[in-house]
Amino acid sequence: MSLDDLEETMTANYTALGEETTVGLDPETRNELAMLSAAMGTDTDELLRRGIHALFQQAVRSGDLDFHLRTGYDVTYDEYLAGRTYEEMSGGDRYPERDEDRQYTM
């Protein structure tokens, strides 16, 4: 897979999510969400948004996101943000033409 494949998947997932999504909660998660809501005085929708942001940031900082992106798409999050791979940025995907006549000329 490639950067283009990741961008296509991201677009498809973003579109599929829409504005709202429903998630079934197990008793433990429901209990933890109720406790956080009571303690912080924040509604559950806001806590869920914050939870996703926190999980995302932790995955970025720990390198877990890059690991999964490299495994699935052979790119990193930085490459995704830049829209180019490191190889494309450094010119490593282009080799200079060989000049056989000047091959060993200094």
C-alpha cells in the first residue's frame, strides 16, 4: 500500500463516519464515562471527543500510529501530513542519469 491508498482510506472513513456515530458501551466503559462526567461536570459527548483526541495524541507520541501506518501503508504520519514520502522529499526516488564517459572523472 502507499500514501495514495492511505489518503483514499482516510477519505472513505471520514465520509462514512458522518457528523454523528453511535457506539455501544460495555458496563465498565459506561461506569467510567459516568464517573468522568460526574467528576468533570462535562457532558458525555464532550468526554468522548476528548477521549479520542487523547488516544490519538498518545498514539502519535508513542510511535504506535507510525508503526501501524508503516505496517499497513508503508508511510508515517509525518509523510501523510506532508503529502509526500521521505524518499520523495529527499529526491531518493530519482537517480541522476549515468554518464559512462565521465564515470570516473573527478
